[in-house]
Amino acid sequence: MQNLSQPVNPSTSALARIGMYLLVPVVGLLLLPVLLLFIIALYLLALFHGTRVFVFSVRQTSQPVEEEIQKPHFLDIQAKPKFLSDESSPPAKG
């Protein structure tokens, strides 16, 4: 039965044990900048998205967007017939 208090099997060579004890912390330290860059990228994405949401909410409350204003249906628009004269102006003498 294996003793669980020892992290490395004692039957491995000394060179393998030294490599495991040295390489694991070195690889861990080398991965920390990558992790930091990932965290910074997530932070900047969240900041950008939050700014977009804030600007959108401010624009929604203060001023309606042009695309959202409902336009009348073309059948509801009453166009003036071209063949009838305008009754608001006096008839032209001629």
C-alpha cells in the first residue's frame, strides 16, 4: 500500500523528483502573466459592455431613437388629390 503523505513515489529517480519539484513552480510562475492578461481582458470587455449599456439607457430615457418612432402606414396617409384645387386660397381670376 502506498503512503499518501509523500507527494512523489520514492521509487522514482532523484533527477525526476528534482524536475518535478522545480518545474511545477516554474511553470506555475510562467502561467501567472497569462492569467493576469486574461483577467485584464475580461475586465476591459466588461467595462466596454457596461459603458454601452449605460449610454444606451441614457439615450433611451432622454431622446427617442429615430428608428423606434412608429411611422404611419401608407394607407393611413391621406394624400391631397392633384386634380382638386386648394379651397383655402381664393380662386384665380383669369
